[in-house]
Amino acid sequence: MRIFGLLAAAAVLAGCQSEEQFRQQWRQTAVTACVDASRTQPLPAGLDANRICNCSINRIMAGKSAADLRDHQAGAADAEAARQCAIEALGAEA
């Protein structure tokens, strides 16, 4: 999945925030970018973009500091997070 191509926008967030504020803003921006990207590359039937994006972003953010997120570059690990979330979502639907 290429729904994480817009994550770079999340890394541009401004600086005078607490770590938690930055993480919340980064998460919101990343989820929005992910959902927007899913509109150009639709997900398979039965998958909800909001659910997949929230799950994926949670996985991407796990264990990362604000500094880690500022430096985050979308890559294969992001695509793998989305794939695992999709598999879990499909399994939950069964």
C-alpha cells in the first residue's frame, strides 16, 4: 500500500509544543494524510480507511519519541504496518 506517501507532511509540524502535543498533532496529521491517500488508491472492499489508518499510525508511532517522529521517513515498515492492520481487520470481519 502506498497510503503513507503523505506522511512527510506530518514531519513538518511546527516546533514550540510539548512532546505529547507534538505526538498528538503528528498523529492527527498522519491519519488525515493516510485517509486522504486512500481516496486516490482505494482499499479493497470491506476495509475501512479510518480503521486501517488509525491502526497503522498507532503501530508506526509505538515506542517513538517526538524527535523520532520529526525525522520519520515513510518506508517499507509503514507499508508493513498497514498490511498487518488490513489482515487483522479482515480477520475481525470474518
